Amino acid sequence: MAKTHVNPTRMELTRLKKKLVTAVRGHKLLKDKRDELMRQFLELVRENKELREKVEAGIHAANKNFVLARAGMTDEILNVALLSPKQEVYLDVGTKNVMSVDIPVFDYKTKTPDSNDIFSYGFAFTSSDLDDSIQSLQDIFPSMLRLAECEKACQLLAAEIEKTRRRVNALEHVMIPELRENIKYIIMKLDENERSTQIRLMKIKDMMLEEAHHYSQRERA
Amino acid sequence: MYRIAVLGDRDSIYGFAALGMATYPVNSADEAAKRLKKLAEDKFAVIYVTEAVQAQIESEIDRYRTVQIPAIIPIPGVSGNTGMGMRNVKTSVEQAVGSDIIFNNENK
């Protein structure tokens, strides 16, 4: 039995049938969208995992170098050495559309033309460990940026997949069965009405004939 | 033109300044949360946050999960790797797929 009240009329039936067609079509499209999103997401998330492993290992190594560097110099010299960085990084943010999800694309530019121009100090008073550690950070910088891109994309895609999955499920398990049930209910109701009209007509015809020809009286005679 | 920021305890992040990123040393969760809010409103597209700080201001960071910019990315600090970053990736997978199919219990 239909949960909600529906008018058992032909107009309602047509309306519901149209709605069902739309729902089924929408369901198919959303399902396709979900599958494609999932494919893209899994690809990205694998890359994300690899990048993260790489970046974490890289930062770990760089931190080791930094500890060494700090051990070899006084705090003051270290502070002065890194006080005014001469390099600056700027990002150009573009967007890439993946299945109607806008994911950011980062493109970096450096202030000085040579991106390796990172040493903001003279080499006289600092230990070579500091050079090494800064260089090691610089080496993983492109990976770090790609990681940022990748991880953000994963987060955005995950949210979109969840949304799409809910929509698909709502259509599949709620909307479409309910529409089918309502349509069935209307069809049965209309059929029932038709049958009862038919019977009524037959009965009336009998009664009218009886009145015109008086069959039952004639039989008795 | 967007820039890159690094947020965390001073020892973990001062090296990034040499690469041309903007570093913001913070000492407490309150300070970190305030700073993060300011950075997110400003022109910073990527904010790297050390795992130690990230753990303290998780709820603030979650707010930026669904917006396109900024991307807030956890990085290990000088005190070592807590596996927090990987856990974040795992959360994404669980959100999307419903269960974790990439990591398969390899880092619990």
C-alpha cells in the first residue's frame, strides 16, 4: 500500500510515470558519475599515499640535518643566517574540473629567477650542515606542493563521492520503489473502477430490458 | 598571487623560511587557531601545519576540508612522525568508499 496519499486519477498516473522515468534516468547518470569519481579518487589517493611517504621521509631527513646544523653553531648565528630570506615563492592557483568538482592546481614561481637561489647568508660563519639541510628541503619542495594539490583534491573528491553516493542510494532505495508502488496503486484502483462501472452498466441494462419486455412475467405465463 | 605558509613550533619550521615560504611559529593551541584563521582569510593557498599543532586544532582545520582554498597539509615536525598525515588520507578514503581499501590495516 502506498505510504502517502495519492489521487487515483489518470492525470496523477501520467505525472508519476513521467517522474519515474526521470528518476530512473537520474539514477543511472548519478551511478555513472559515482563510478567515475571513484576511479579518479582511487588513482589520486594512491598518488597521495606515495607522495606523503616521500615527503615525510624527506622532511624527516631534513630535520635530522637541521639538528646537526644547530649542534654545530650558536643559536645567534643560525638566527641571523635565516633572518631575512632572499627567496620568495608565489603560487598561481588554477582549477581543474574533475567530474564537476573543481580541484586546485598550484603552479609556483620564485622571486629570483634561479629557484636554487636559497641561501640567504654568507658561507663564512655557518656550518656546511646548514647548507645541506636547506638543500634537502629544497629538493622535496616540488613534491610537497604536489602533495598539497593531491591531498586537497582527495578531500574534495571524497566529499563529492559521499554526496553522490547518498543521492544514488536515496533514488535507488526510496524514490524509485515509492514511485513504482504509487503507480501500481493507481493502476489497480483505476482497473477496479472500470470493472465496477462495467458491472453497473450490465446490471442497469438488465433492469432496463426487464422493464421494457417483462421477461419474468412472460416466463410465468 | 597566492603564497605558502608554514605553521608550527619554531624548531620544526624555521628551515622553510629559506625556501621562501612564510613561517609562523606558534606556541599554544589558541595562538595557532587564531593564526590559522588569519592565514586562511589572507592570500595563502597552501598552509603546512606540523602534526603536533594539527592535533591541537583539529576542529578548526576540519572547517577548511571542503573549501577549495586553502589546502591545509600536515607535515611531520622535528619531534618525529606521528602518522597523523596518513591517518588523514585514510579518513578521506573511508569517507568516499565506506571502508578503508587502500591501507588495509598497515598502519594502525
